Amino acid sequence: MTSLAVAPRAGQLECICEPGTLGDGTIDRRGTALLAAGFAFSVLAQVLTLGILPLAGLSLAPTRGLATLPYAAFYVGAALASLPAALLLDSFGRRAAFASGGSLGAAGGLVLAWALVSMHFGALVLGAFWLGIAGGFSLFYRHAAVPVSGRGAGALLLVFGAATLASLTAPTLASIAETLASHQVFVGTATAAALAHIVSLAMTASLPYRRLHERGIAGSSLKGWRSALLPTGIGTLGWFAMTALMGATPIAVIGCAPSEAAFGAVAWHVMAMYAPSLALAVIPQAARPIPLSATGILLLIVGAACFALSGTAGAFAASAVLVGAGWSLVMLGTTLWIHRNGQASRWILGLHDAALLGGAILGALAAGSLA
């Protein structure tokens, strides 16, 4: 008779497969592929969103000082979603958690589109906030990828690297969307972001059941929190630098080039954010936490210096690439660092990501002074 201590909770996803089919070292290829696809479409939505938020804020804000508020609201939503995402992932499983994030992202994209049509700044901030919540949920794809197979860092690198496709398709999709909705600037792009979240939702709703047989995977204990302090601090610094520079880049580029150049700079930035994962997937043994984190911080410093010295769209794009690559290595390094002693508790994961996104909020607020 099953004891109450291990009885599944209402709504929790349990696998009714033969023991050992999943979760005992066997590679969950279908789960990895669907996580990668869901993450790629979620990141695509973020690229489309973050490419227009600084410029939309600049055009709708009642004062220039509030221009970066929608951009900051995105990261506030992401930060506030971190702990709920961790708890939902534990209590109801990855399908329910990621589908919830995708649903909010689709709704946020539609609110954003309405705000642009109505020229309503408050609704613009609200739509950005909802899209940020979806972004906070999607950040947990990397944690879900760690225990999804017996391949160590391999699954994480593949899932994270899949978002490279978002950078390759975002400029073309944004151009098509803007052409289809040419009567309203950025409305087509906001609608495309909503559709991307719907596709992401479909991918994650198709995830196979996976038995959560390891109750320690997302336990409520904060044991081991001291070992999480350093990677959390490094990750927070990385997020601050990335959001500060990338919030300022579209506004800086628009001062010396057409708006299409701003999308191009953001797209190059996003490609650099995720392409290193694909390169490391070929040699996953090279993915070591501390060297990755240190190299990432160095690239962020160089990218910041390049931004400060830039005066052309090409120079700003180069800065964006350096910043994106630095952020990528910091994220990979600190994620592996958090998990290197085994799967961290849901509380540590939630608080870790909340701290990272707290740094992102501060960076977003600082972006206005850099532009």
C-alpha cells in the first residue's frame, strides 16, 4: 500500500511506465527535443518583444525618463515568476508549468499589440509585464534539461543552444510581420511574439510524462544554499550588464541607422547568447562551471568597453555580440555550478533565478542613462 508520504499530489505528473523506462539514466530524447523546441519559440518571442520595447516605450512614454519602464517591467515580471515557476514545476510537472508560462506570454503579446494600436502606455507596460512572466517561466527550461537525460551537460547545451534558431529567424519574421501590419508600427511584431508563445505552449503540452521519482529533485530544503551564493552573485552581475547594455543598444542604434538595424543588432546579440551552447554540445566535457563563468565575465567587460566606444550601427552590433556571448557563458557556467553537487532544491533554484532577474531589473533601469 502506498504511503501518504509518497502518494502523488493532485495534478502531479506521474509516469505509468515500466520501472526504469525514464528517469533511471535512459536518455529521454523526445523530452529533450520538445524542451528544445519549446525554449526556441519562447526565446523567439522574447527577441521580438525586446527588439521593440525600448523603442515603443520611447514613442509612447509621457516623459523620456519613463521610456525604459516597459523594458524594465518585462524583467520585473520574469523575476516575480521565478519562484512560482519552481513550485509549479515540482507540484504539477513541466508540462503544466511551461504551458502556463506560454499562455501568459500569448496573452501579453496581444495586450502589447492592443497598446500599440491604442497608443496606451499603461497597457504597454502591462503587456510587457505578462511577457516577462512568460520569460521567467522559460528560464526554467535549462533547469528542467539538467535531469531530463543521463547525458550530464549534453541535454542542457542542446536545449539552450536551440534558441540560436530564434536569432536567425527573428529579423525575417519581424520584417514580414511589420509588412502585414504596416499601418501600425510594431503591432505585427507584438502579434508574432504572441503566436510564438502559442507554438511554445503546443510544444510543451506535448511533453511526455516523466516520473518524478526523485523527491529530492525539487525538495523544499535550503540545504547547500552557501554553495549557491557565488554562482548567484556572478550570474546577477552578468544579467545586470547584459540588460543594461541591450536596453540601451536599440535606442543608440536608432540614432545612427534605420529601425531595421536595431532588430539586426538584437538578433546578432541573441545568436551570440545561445550559439556557444551548440559549439559546447560537440565537446560537453569542456563545459566546466568556473572557467565558463570567468570567461563570460571577461567578455562582458570587453563588450561594455566596445559599447562605450561605439558610434556606428556595426560597432554597436559587435558590442551586442560580445555581451551576448559573455552572458551565455555566465549562464551556462552558473547553471552547471548550481547543479554540480546534484539537483538543487526548488527554493534554491527559484531564489537563484529571482536574484539573476533582480540584476536584470536594475540593468533595465540603468539602460536609459546609457542610451
